[in-house]
Amino acid sequence: MPEAASVPSPSRAPLGDSEFDRDTAVTRREPGVYDIDLSAGWTIINAVNGGYLLAVLGRALADTLPHPDPFTISAHYLTASQPGPAVVRTETVRTGRTLSTGQASLFQYDDEGNEVERIRVLASYGDLAALPDDVRTTAAPPAMPPIEQCFGPDDSPAPVPGSSAITDRLLLKLDPATLGWALGAPSGKGEMRAWFGLADGRDADPLSLLLAVDALPPTAFEIGLKGWVPTVELTVHVRHRPAPGPLRVSITTRNLAGGFLEEDAEVWDSTDRLVAQSRQLARVRLG
């Protein structure tokens, strides 16, 4: 087990009664229709974080479908979401013995009161606890320094570019090897690695994994680019329910072309188990 996996949290919010749980909670208005007030605490610059939005829709789908856990969820981000009232509409596509599939969309209102679709997802749900425990893999957890030797937003003498309210919600400690961008000397490699948790000490679960894959600074920063890197599409595979303790998140980009790049993420738990994977397509502004 990694050395930092046993680092205690000064306080630990229980599952179901943490800030993340409260801010992703949806209220069922009628079957398949849910209301939520998107919290300003999960914004990056002025937009609501895509991983937080995915967790909101994931929670609504968990209420709609007969299975509890997201196995795979694919989201298309259509327009930027803002803090404030929103409506989630879900639909059951198919139910089976081991998997059920549903779709969901999140809507907000424009100045004229018209609904604007912000994000649309298609997901398959199952029961992670019912899966066999065999693992055959060539994947290995990222080599990272202990958490005490990594750095977060609070360690910077000046605000980290691109950070915003969301950084106060997270325990985020970045591998120094992927921090050149913050010092004005990006490595040119599309890599970002960090220890990840929630600031209130809440243990990770399948829904918070949907946040973890999209919570680190963009790999574009370490390539030498600046500014907002909006997500176009994000697909997450949840492979196992995470063990208690901080997670390690590793994100890589191999190809930037035509103003778009991919980010491949892996999330590892405190027992060295690969618990989630994702790929997203993001847009960057060149020049």
C-alpha cells in the first residue's frame, strides 16, 4: 500500500452527509424529472465543473434505474453550465438482469425563460458489489512522491492559473514533476498527476469518481498552453468501488491537433486497484 494512503484526515464527512452529497442531491419532481440548484462552489473560472455535472446526472440516473452503480457513462457537453437552478430529465432505455441503460439531460434557462440543454449523457448501470473479484492486468499505478512531497493550490504564493472555487472543495496535491506550468516552465509533456480527495474527508465512491477524472488542471497547461480547456465529450468507466483513503489520478495527452486534444485518465485507490478510467475530448485555444 502506498505510504500516503494512511495519512489521516483531520475530519471525515460521512458518505451521504458531505458537501459533495448535498451539492449533487437532486429532488424528484415527478418520475424522470429532477430539480437541482447547481452550486457555485464547484466552478472553474465562471463555469460549473464537468465532473461535478456528471455526478449530478449520475445521481439522477441511479434513482431512475434499477441498478445502483455507473459502469460506463458518456457525456456530451453542449453549452457551459452556470450556478443556479437546473432541471434533469432521465429516461430508461433498457433494463436487464445485470445491466440497465438510461439517458439524461440537464437543462437551464436563458434570459427569456427558455430551456437550454447543457449536457446529455447515455449510461449503463450495474452492481459493482456483484462483480467477480478476478483481476488480470498489465496496468500499474503511477509512480508518485508521497502526498507530503506534493503541492496543492494552498502551497502557491499566488493564485494558480485556472483555479477557482472548486479548489476549496478538494484535497488536491500535484506531483512536482507535472508542475512546471505553475512555475512558468512547462515540460512540454502532456502529463498531470495528483493525489485526490474531497476536502471534508469524505471517502470516495463511484459517483465521486466521476468528479475525480475531471478535477485536475488540464494537461494543456504542461504542454505550454493557457486558458480555459472546455470538455466536448467525456466517457468514464467505473471498474471497482474504491477503498477508503486518497486516490491517485494520472492524466495523459498524446495528441493535440486542430485545436482539440484527448485526455486519458486513470484513478487508483489506496490498495493499488484501478477503480476508474476515462477519455475526454477537449478544445483548446491556440495562439
